Amino acid sequence: MLDREKAVVVLAALAVAVAGCPAPPPEPECGDLRSFDLAGCDQFSLGLLYSGGIFNANLHWSNGKSTPAAIYAVVGGGEKINGHTVTSRLLNRANFYLASRYTENGNDQRLAFAGCQAESTVHLTGQVQLCANGVKADEGTFEAQYLDWGVGESESSPNVKLVSETKVAQGVAVDVWVQGGYAYVAALGGGLAVFDVRDPAAPARVATVAVEEGDEWNDAKAVGSTLYVASHKQGVLMFDVSDPAVPVKVGKVPADDIDVHTLQVDAATSRLFANSPGPNGEVLVFSVQTPSAPVLRWRVRTAEANPGAGRWPHDSTFFQDRLYVNHWQQGLVAFDVPPEPPGVANPVQRGEFTSADATSHASQAGDFGGKTVVFEGSEGWGAHLRAVDFTDPAAPVQRGEWSLGHPEISIHNMALVGTKLYVAHYQSGLRIVDVSLPVAPAQIGYYNTWRPFDPGRGKSFLDSAVGVRVPGDGYIYVAESVRGLMIFQETAP
């Protein structure tokens, strides 16, 4: 055979061989299950996991940062990640894979989880990817814990009784203020709901106030007949509630539009404290001697304030001329605040207390044996309660701490009444803690508000018991994100 003929035969044979071979599979898209390297995983252990429910997760990114997430892993459809519908899924005895695709800041985002190992029936570890417009923006590992009541707990302890619960239909209930037989419930994008609670067993909604498009109301406090509302976009809004059934907007402070997240009032000194994350990260101190006409005295800002770096005020408490600011990642910061009327003095930053885990979120302060003790609750994975001695504000010292042993569940608001601390503990519900010995806080009552399959669950790491108020009328009021306004009565333990 001629060389040319041999070449033709070889080429023909190669063409047949190539035609018979399948094309190599395309590279997996960011966030696809095949894009995860699970070679070293014990995937068959995933069959141990509970087959459905809500997990809180802690995501550890390659850049060293950690962020929380909520994974709603109901087998059979309806799964969500941080409230976003799951668009890709594979859940079986050897796989735990969920991914959601959504639009954020104009970008096509994808957040995907692939389980690596079940540490127990309720504890999962694995890998996570974040994609933006099809490109991997970050990746890392995660751990997730199934949300449930504490081991051995029932719905409540014998000394805590649910009196009533009333839905806040227009939004997510996040805080409550009670005054004169009426409860004012802040509901984020749902605005404000007003309830007549003169009969706590049968609350009646008497008014709702809607927010402007794109705004959120996170808190409400009152002095006299003036109700102050924390607005995400406008600062502090003021309403005349002389007739609680007909709230009338009468103004706002300050003149510039800022983000106000939480409010505190101190009746003894006629002051309103507005905790503003942005744009500057500051606490606005108002004199409310005339409640309907607040006077801005100071804009208090730490030397290290940097909202972009997580150092901004989330909440605060005022005790004996000292303001304690929960300054998120900066910690708990103390300021001396001059008495009214103001002279030439300005608030002076005195000291701060920083813990190793989570963030400084809420606090309450009191006198215990001649010592000033601030009870600080943190938010994030590993959050718990600390008792910090601020008698010398320049050198605060932790004296005690309290935790339920659930790192996946945070603390939100607190109310200190005498030697009892009432804690809105997110998915751990209402907790009553005896703090008469700050070195050894002890739980003396509880109510589990968490029900995982209520409609609306699983949208956020921060869910269930959010706000708590103990106004002295014999009842405990809780703003529950899904169940609404819950009213409890405490009896002797």
C-alpha cells in the first residue's frame, strides 16, 4: 500500500474512533454539586441527619471572616437558604446539597452548601461556595446545627404561663413597648401595630401605621404621649399617641436622614438615646424634657467607630450618668455623660470590654453590692451572656457568664428588673435568669416560643423571640417574629 493510501486509512480509523468517543463533560458551574471536592468526606454519615427541619449555620470563609446563615432543609420541596428559594437540591442518605440563586445589588448570586459529614443526628459540617454572576466570589467551610428545644425541656417551665398570643399580620414583630394599657409593636417593613392590652388575655389591635417604601422600623419607645420610632432611613420619627388608637405623626429628629436601629429612654434624666449604625456610627443623645420637642445635645462617637468594619452602635443602656454602648465588633464601650443642663463638658469615652466570640449586641446595667454590673448579650455563633464589672470603667472585668450551651442560638433584647434578667433568646424563646449573684447567673424560668414549622420560619439566622418588655403590670411581653405579640405571666418558681 502506498504511503498516501496508508495515511488515508489511518486518518479514517482515527475519525471513526474520535466520533465514537463522547465529548468530555463541561466544567461544573460555580455552586454545582460537582464543583465541590468531597473526596475526603464521610458522606454516608449524612444518612444520620434528621430528614427535615431548620439548621442555623456558621460559615467560615477563605478571607477569615465568618457569617451566619439559616438553612431550611425540608425534604420534598420548599427548602430555603436565608429566605431565598432553593433552586438546586440533592438530599438523600449520601448527599446534603442545597443551592439558592437570587439577585442582590444587581448581581446574580448563588449560595451553595454541600455536606461533608454528619457529626450527629443534629450537627452537620461541610463546604460552602458564594458565586457572583457565575464566578466564584468566595468559598469556605460551614457547620450547622438543627434548631430544637433544649434536651429534656418541655414547652415551658411550670412558673411561666402563656396568657395570649396575637399575630402581627403586617410584618415581622421585632420589639414591643408597653405603656398605659397599650402595646406598641415594631414590625420592620410592616411598620407599627398598636394593641389594647388592658385585658392581657384578649389583646385587640386598634391601629396600624405603615412605613414608607423601602424603610424599616426596628424599635419604639415612649415618653408621656410621644412615641419615638427608630427608622432605618429617616432617624427618629415622633407620633402623638394621646389617643393610642389614632397615632399622629408630629415630626422627626435629627434634621438629617440617618439609620437609627434602636432606642433607649431614661425617664429619670429625661433623655432619649438613638443608636445609629450609619452613616457615621454614633449615638444621638436628646433631651426630652418636652417629649414632643427633643433637643439634640450630643452625637457620641467612639474614636474607633467604623461602620464599614463592623464597629458601630447596635444598642445601649444608661445607668448612673454612664452610657454603655453595644458597639458590635468593638465591644461594650462606656461613656460618662454630663447631667442636664449641659455645660461645656462633652461625653467622655472611658473604657471598653471586648470578648473573643460573637458581637456586643444588647445590655442592661444595675447596682449589685455596690458594684456596677453590666449584663451583656452577644449575637452570632457562640453568643451568650456575660456579667461585666464596670465599677472602674477604665478597667472592666468579667465576673460571670451564662449560656444554654447552644452556640447556634443568639441573644437579642433583655430587661433587668431587680435581680431578674428577662432575655429574648431567639429560638431559645423567653428565658428568666436570676442574676442576684453576677458571678453565677442561673436560669429560673423559660418558655420555648420556637415552633419550626410555623409558616414564615427559616428565613433568618435570627428568628423567634426578639423583643421583651416587663413594664411592671404583672406580665411579660415578647415580640415573636412569627407568632406576634406574646404575653406571659410569671408565678413563683
